[in-house]
Amino acid sequence: MGETSQALKDDDLAILVVGKGYSAYRGYALEELRDAGVRVYLCDDEELEPGEANLIERMLYVDFERPPEQEAERLADQIADTQFDRSLCYIESLLSWTAEFSQFLGIAFSDPERMRAVRSKYLMRRAFADAGLATPNNQVGEPAELLATDLTFPLIIKPEQGHSSIGVEMIGSHEQLTEYFGRDNNAKADRYVVEQVVRGVEYSVEGYTHDGKTVATGLTTKFKTEPPFFEELGQFCARGVDVTEAQRELFTAAVRAVGLDSSIFHFEFMADNASLTPIELGARMGGDKIPYLHRRATGRSLLLEYLGRPVSYPRTSDPGVGIVFFVPREPGMVPEAFPPAELRAELGESFIECGPGKVVLTTPDDFFVRLGFAVLTAPTAEEFVARANAKVEMFEQAVGIGLHRLRFDSLDTSAGFGPVSAHV
């Protein structure tokens, strides 16, 4: 737990959090709000996980399948006596729902039209282009429309309102595009964006914008699998590594292009030597525990700084903190004796997401398959990759299923991390 000033503790701040997410990935957010003395009213459709009841003031069950205005009308009387500072949502798929829900209740949040524009990868691309930012050639359409279009290959395809790299694939021909649309997997969507391939090293900037001021609180290096798929294998950040002036100009312009204000953001971009290309901007905290990693490295909470209630947290001894995901590169079945008792001790801070007898598929039969993760510290990105792959090997031997390794074969020192490997 961090330390908060008494003045901040005396302030009565109530926040409506819409969607808590999976505790292993998002639980730190509720913990930070608790540390800052924030009164949390949680709207969700799932039961609380162990320990979460101690982090919130009240649980409000909602049905995200129902229209948000109907759910807001149903709950309005229950919260009428509470003055909320704002709503928070860090679940990508719930942002538009939250905007409409909050608007009906009269609670501050980004307006629905802006959230719809940010959620659409096509509309976001148009906003970037209109602002003069480097933007790959792109178009949007339903499967039949795209199959009937004279496209230039190779290209990248992704669901228009996708997330977590689900359904993102490099396509080399019309035949591969037909195969893509014919699969029965979790990448189905009404419309898809196809765009020119952008190469380089991928980073993300974590920050917030308020009253026209845009603040970056951290820079993250992303590690992914090789094309044609782009599954995220790890994230790494380090204190003392700040954004460059060119990067600052880029994310500031991107935030302004989509009209985002009074919001946390997660901005992804590609760096290829001196060339910077925006990929996408999320009106939320980054996933994969990224803000938590930065907090561990720097002692600062993005969420609490955005709320104006900063808390000082202990910092790791190593300047860098990262997370590695155990992502299968081959299908299989988790053994009945998994996990062995010694594995948890060897992994350290970690979470295992697969149980005995689980059938494991791989991309493209099932996108976003993770068997677990481990959080670890390292003095440099190069050492992080070495330590992360040692964890991968431990997990692989225990589970008996081949796993992807992080790669360290793409040199880019402009961000201060040293050589890194990432692809899009």
C-alpha cells in the first residue's frame, strides 16, 4: 500500500467504475483507488472475486446486454444520493456503453459520439489523416465488400472495433483473405479494416489529458509473435526512460485529432528509425497490467495522478519491470497433474490461467490464448528478455506444450531501451 497525504484523504471522492475486468489483470486499479481513499461504486455483471468486496463501497449489478439507458434508469434511484466525480472504464469493449450510461445518469465521462469514433479503427485512422499524421492506406467494409475490392497485398486486416490483437493478421493474397473470413473462431465481426503494412518497433505511451493538457507517464516496449499473427508476448518499461520530443508531439497530435479530453489514454505507435506512425489510441488504461508495471518501476500511479490524488508507492530495485505471457505455439492438452507445486515458487509473481485437462488451441483457431503470465524485474530490456524466456522454459516443461519465446533481434536505441523486438 502506498502513502497518501492527509489532505487528500479528507476529500470525499466517489467514482463510478463500469466493468472491473479480470482481477489478475485489473485488480490493481481497485487497490489503487482504495489506497487513495476513493469511494468506489462498481457496476458489473459478474460476481466479485475473493477480496474485491474490501476494495469497493457498493456493488451495482448491471446487464451489459441491455441498452445502457435502460440500465441507467433502473439504477438511478439507487445512487441518487451520491455525488460522483466521474465514471471510469478500462474495458475496451465497454467504453461506448459506459459513455451512454454515464450521460443518462449525468456523470462526467467522454461523450458517446467521441467514444464511438475512438472505438472504430477506421474513424480513428480518418481522424489521424485529417490531422496530417502519417497514416497507412486503409479502407473498411463487410467481408463481401472487401472480397470484391481490388486490394494490394500484403495487407493487415483487423476487426473494426477489435481489441487485444484478436483477429489481427497479415494477409498475402485474395485466397488468404477468403480463408480468413471463412474461419469459425473468435475473430468474427460485422466490419473489418484492411490497411497497408507498417513495420518497425512497437511502443505504447501511457498518459492522460485534462483541460487541454496532455501528460505522458510512461513508455512501454511491446513484444509480439512473428507475422502473420501478432500475439502479445510481453511488455517492458523502465524508470528514467521518457518519451522523446518527437514522440510527445505525435501522441499529443493524436489525442487532439480524436478530440479526447479529460481521459486516460493508451497510445500505440511504430518506430522505424526516425519515422513514427500512430497505430491506435485507446481512451482507457492500457491492458496487460501495463500501468501496474509502470507503478512498480516508478512508484507513480497513472490512475491516481489523473484523479489528482497521487500516492507514493515503493519502487523496484531493478529499474525495469516487465510481464511475459505463456502463449502456446502448438495445440495440446494440459496434464492432469498440472501445475506442479514447485512451479509457482519458481515463477515468482505470476498467475496460471489453465487448469488440468484444458484443451489448448492456437491462433488462428483461437486468438488470445494465454496459459498464464509472470511479472519480473530486470536492469535492461535485453536482460528482461533473457529472464522472461527462462520463465517460459520452466512453464513449457511443466505443461508439456510448446510456447513462444520473446525475441531480441531488432535494434532500436532511440527510446532508451536498447535492442527490442516487436512487429505489426
